[in-house]
Amino acid sequence: MKYLENELLIPFNIPDKYGMWYDINSYNWNKLEGKSLLGQIGDSEFGELQLTKATHSIFNIQIKNNGVYGDIRILDIFGGNKINDYLDNNIELVFRNSGLVSYDDKTKYCELLDLLGFNAILKTNDVYDDIIYRKDKLHKIKNNINSYEN
């Protein structure tokens, strides 16, 4: 079985490509303490996670200032093997929340009403992909400038 450690599951205070965003108050994160969740490849149909489609488990879930993180255990079943194939071929995956969400039409602030799990999706399909990449790139440029100034 493969393990991925400290994966970013939900970034805080970063709008996705639809403008929707979460923060530390978007959910009662204490509900996740000591629990494991399941996930599957792709989006869940009708907001349901089917056990027969589970490909991985998420555990050691931690809340930090900039988001929700967790460790991923790839299950030794057909779907899990598909995830392993992606990883073995350097195809990047991200794990994003699946569940019932309420959001404010004006501010696009999201509140998680029910968290089912975290599904594996291709990084190229990630709603945060370009935004997080640009933010990281700008942060690196800023650090480089600061190092030259000092």
C-alpha cells in the first residue's frame, strides 16, 4: 500500500476558479479528530460516496492556519491500483472535499454542512490548480527579491 503524507485537502482563504472559498470556520473540524474518511477517484455522484468505489482512506487529518491536511492510504483494490498507476507514471493527483456545501451568493463563502470524504482528482482538473500555482510562484519570487535585498 502506498501512503501520501501531509496532503493539502482544503486550502483556506483562497477562492477557487468559481470564486468559492473556505476558512477555518467553515466546518466543525473537531468532528474529524481521530477519524478516517474514504474517498474515490473523481467526483461523488449525487453527493454520495459508495463503499464499492472507495479507493483510498484519509487519516491523521489536521487543521492548520492555511488549510486542512491529511495523510492518504491507497487501498489495495482495483480503484486504488488505478491511483497507484497514476502516481507511478508521475500523473499528479489532488484530494478535494466531497459533501454538502452551502454558500453565500454574494461573497461565495462556503460552509460545509456534511463532509463525506476527499476524492482523488487529476491535478489538471483541480479548481485551485492555477490559483495555488500562481500564489506559490509569487511567494517564491518575493522570497528571492527579499534574499537579494538582504
